Amino acid sequence: MKAESPAALRFILQDDIYLLQNDKTYTDEKSPRPVEETPAVKLNYLGKYKKAFLVMVHYPGHEFIDGVHLTALESILKRKDYTIDDVAIVNMATAAITKTDELLAYFNPQKLLLLGQGALPANMVALTLNEPKQIAGCMALYSFSFDDMMDSTENKRAFWDQMKNF
């Protein structure tokens, strides 16, 4: 005799049947099912993000940012009364989250600095180079990468002109 549901066995068999924990291969529809949650993504970034200032860069060969470029960034931040602990530096080349909405939801930044085209996340709204723009409740500035700025005084000046008031 074949029973469609293991729960029907109690009507067919007179004896009690006991299953060991490892023998249970079905779940009774009335028994509660454990809720499986998707594990939260942990994003790796440099800094402590104390002042909700997100800096996005693109460095395929580094965990976060090139050492020389980090020194330059720290100098810029110091002029704006920020330290490395006040920001979060995310390397988009190694980031676990690459979509704009997910990044903004994860960090909820007040300021967003994008350095170079490679630092732009997927599905980012169109930004004009060196023109601050309000995006999802935060002020965003898209500018040159440090590679582009290190060799060009003009690019440095254009970046700093916007960064002064950012």
C-alpha cells in the first residue's frame, strides 16, 4: 500500500511510529518552518565613516587605494577638516556591492565623492564632471581619478575648485 502523505500513515498503521531526527525527510505543513534569511553583505572599506562621507575609487591592483593617492586624499580631507576616520573609502574594483541604490542604502551618505569613471557604480544617474549634484538625499561630486590629477595641474585645480565648497 502506498500513502501519498506521511501524515496519512497514522490512519493505516495501528502502531506508533517514531522517527529519529536524522530520519525526518519531510515537513508537516502545520509545523513551523525556519525562516531562512539572506546573509547581510559586509562591505569592505577603509576608514570609520564617522561623518557620513563616502569616497568611491577604482584600484584593481589594491585593496583600497594606492598609497601615494591615499596620502594626497588625506591632505585634501585635512584641508576640509576631515580625517580618514571621518570617511569610508570603497574600492569599486573589489566591492561586494556595485549598484548605486544598494550602496546608498548600505551607507546612507551625506556626501559622496566619486574619483574617476571606474568609481561610478552600476545604474548611477548621469553626473557631469566636477559639478556637484543632489542624489537620493546626498550631495555627490564626480571628478577625475588621482591618476588623471597627478599629471595635470589643470585637473587638480578643477577638482579643488569644486571640493572647496563641497
